Amino acid sequence: MSFSLKALEYEQVERLVGLLNKQLPLHGCGNFPTLEVTLEAMVRAVKSSLQEQGVELRDVRLNGSAASYVVADSNIDTYNDVDLIFGVNLDEADSFKRVKEAVGESLLKLLPEQVSKMRLRSKMMVDAYVNKMVKVAQGNDCWSLMSLHNEGGCNVELKFVDKMRRQFEFSVDSFQIYLDPLLYYQTHSTVDMSKTFYPTVYGVSLYGDFEEAAGHLKEHWIDTIQPEEIRGGGLLKYARLLASGYKPLYPAKLARMERYMCSRFFIDFPDIDKQGEVIEKYLVGHCSASRGTVECARARYTYLMVLHRVIEQSTVCLMSHERRQTLRFITQAACACLKQANANSTSPSSMSSSSSSSACSSPVKNLNFRSRRHYNSNNRDYKTCYQGNKDYKSRISPTALPFIPGQLLYRCQS
């Protein structure tokens, strides 16, 4: 796959510096303290620990939505998480073990000075601050991921990549930015950055042409190549882009692209339990609780209805009862979000920052995936579509949320 490099402009480098210098809390479990660290400090600590562990490091890149935030104009002012890629050599048998040890050691270095480190070990730090670990070593894929927990949803994902067959889903998230030149400049330069003097920092689009991908990002276009190669088909990300106002660049090939996405999604997640788990994790990871409970629930409701429409219209690889089961689960989850939004819209205390994270953390955890009663599309009097919570007896009025054009506003009742 071809791709092109482009030197970032001064404004983009300035946004990158601001991102690297921003304080980002990492929350530990139990009595472990919250780590208030900058992204730059995290990168430097991990690089130092990898060197101490004897792991060969090629480069460090910023990836995903944070890289898109740097590349984009002012029309994108947020990012869901911070994705860092450390290019490493994982050929040796114990390479993955040494990478894990390096992450634990870097977290030890970032502990506040007043915390005693005498009895702490790197494994304890990994157990306390890492909420997800992935290891892949097969064929053209050899990489690992460790996600550092942030209660606001902006997790720091550390990817250690020797080789990875597919590193992006859509053109708008295909950007990677090389951090090494900027880190070197900040370490050795005695001259402050200005419009006439700043380091040359390169970005790359793995989609292909950098300017073309940047144009898609600016105009909110959706395009990808070979969606069947993406784990999950890119279906969940595609639905989120649609819900966020993005539009397909080539409507003529939309139907075929959606069929590929749905087929790959159901190949990777063949049963309803796995589908429910991955949808739940996606909802938790891609809705900022800082927006408030009502806004968060509304965003999730809109997203689930878009996902429902795409699966309903474009799934051709499932038996009819399997398709209905998946659609019923998504309907149940949407009803749960609708109920949550209506309940919290009348409760000002629920909008406090202390409660928004927990109140909007897991809207579909308690759903009964295999409920026999479900929404009947031929009946305008809505059936019960949320059976998981036995205490759920209240009727939800659709007037509390705005109607979404082209979509049916579900109403849950006992």
C-alpha cells in the first residue's frame, strides 16, 4: 500500500505541542494514585524503559483520532483517545514480556515523588493502570497493545508494533505523525518555536495521498479501501461517522461497502454475546462522559439507531432469526439509552461531573440478549423492547428527545 509524507505546517506543529503538553490523568484501581502526566512525559518514560529492557525502538508515532485532531482545521476540536505507536523489534522470544515490563517500569517512574516505591513492582503497576491488553503474533501481524485507563474515556493506548497488516479503518483516521523530531528539538534546542523557526515534523496518511485524506477530514467524507480486511469490517466506526454527520464520498458504492462491513463484522463476532460485548465496549470508549449524562445518552441513542439501520439494510450473511436477534439487542440498548436520557433530563443533580461518568458508563450491561418479546415493525403501538431490568416499569415519552429524521424513535413501555 502506497502512502505519502507531508511536513506539518506551523499551526499543526503548535497543536501537536499543545497536545503533548496537556495534563492527562491516568486512573489506577484500588489505592493506587491518579497519575497526572503529560503525554510527552509518558512517551519519554516509555522510550527510556524500552531502552533499559533492550528492546530496539525505531520510531514513535501519534495515531488515530489524536493525529486527526492535529492535522485537521478548527472543525475538529476533540479526540476520543490518544493512540501512540512505538515501532519495535519483536523477533526475540521474550520480546512481548520485556515490552510489558517496560510499560510497568515507565508507570513507576511517573508516580508522584511522595509515593513510596519500595514495595512496588512493574507487574503491580500494569495490573493497576492497564485496563486492556492485546497480543497478536501471527502471519503479517506482530504487535501488542496496552491501554492505560482514564475515567473520562480518553484512554492512552500504547501500541508496540513490529508489523501490522492494517493500521487504519477510514481515510479520516489514517494519519500518523512522527514524534521523534519534535522530542529531539525540545530536548536540544535553546530557541523557542516561532512561525519562522520550528522543527520539521512529518505526517503520513496510510490511506494513500495525504492531501486527499486531509480533504476528506475537512469536508467530512467517508471513504476506505478493502473494508473486508478490517477486523469487524469497520462497521462500528462507520456508524459513528454517519451519526456524527459524515457522508459517503462515493454513494454509488455505498451498498456494496456496507455489505462487506456487515459480513466481516459477523464473521469476527458470530454470536450475540460477542456482538453485545464489542458494542458495549465501543459505546463506553467513544462517548465522552464529560459531555454530561443526557448528552452522552442521546449520542449513544443516535449511534445505535444508525447502526440498527445499517445492519437491517445491508446484512446478507445471516439466517433471518440471527439477524432479528442482533437487531433486537440493538433496539434494547437504544431503549436503555433513551430511558437514561429522559430520566437524567429531569434530574439536575445527575449532570454533575462526579456522577456523569458512572451514570453513562455501561448502558447495555444488563440487557437480556435473548428476550423473546421484541419490537414489531408492523405495529405502531410499540411492544416491550427492554426486558433485561426487572425494575424497569416506567414509560418513556419520545417528546423528551428530538426526533431524528429518517429514523424511528423507539418507545419502551412495560
